Amino acid sequence: MKYDFIVDNGMSLARVQVKSCHRWKAAKENDVWAANFYHVRNGERKSYSTKEIEFAAFFLVEIETWYIIPISEVGERRSLTFYPNSGKGKWEAFRERWGLLTTYGP
């Protein structure tokens, strides 16, 4: 299984992969969070696909913040970077977007 849990919102089921991430200590401002986002198959790092999951949930540990991102937005990326304090990162539109799970459907 490529997902960690399933959400049943009454209309459909959504498979969710959960990842935690920490501040990237190598960053100059130390205000960058990085998350690996892949699974290993036959010793090879593989991107998640829309056939395996519908959503990715990223937890930024130090600031206890979640990002709920549809896998269709992630594409074939095997890592994501978050800049939560700038408010300008690519993924900011998905910060604490729990409603995406409740409105997902066919």
C-alpha cells in the first residue's frame, strides 16, 4: 500500500500519504522546510501517482502546521520545499486545507 490512511467523506474515499518534515538546517535563513516524497520499489525511488493516492499531507513539525495537497498538484516531484513564514511559497494555498478532503469526490 502506498497510502497511510483513507478518508471517507460520505461521497467517496480518498487515499492519503502522510509525511513529516523538519527545518532544513542548511538553509541560510533556517526558515525552509524540506520533505522527501517518494517510495522505494525494487531499490529505486519512485514518485507517487494519481493511481496510488489522491492527497499528500505534510506536517511541519517545529511549527505544527499541515499542508493538504492533491497529488495532481504534486506531479512527479520526489521532494517538496515549504516556506511557511514567507507566505509566498508554491504550496501556501494548501496550508491547513482540510476542506479538500471533505469535498473530494468523483
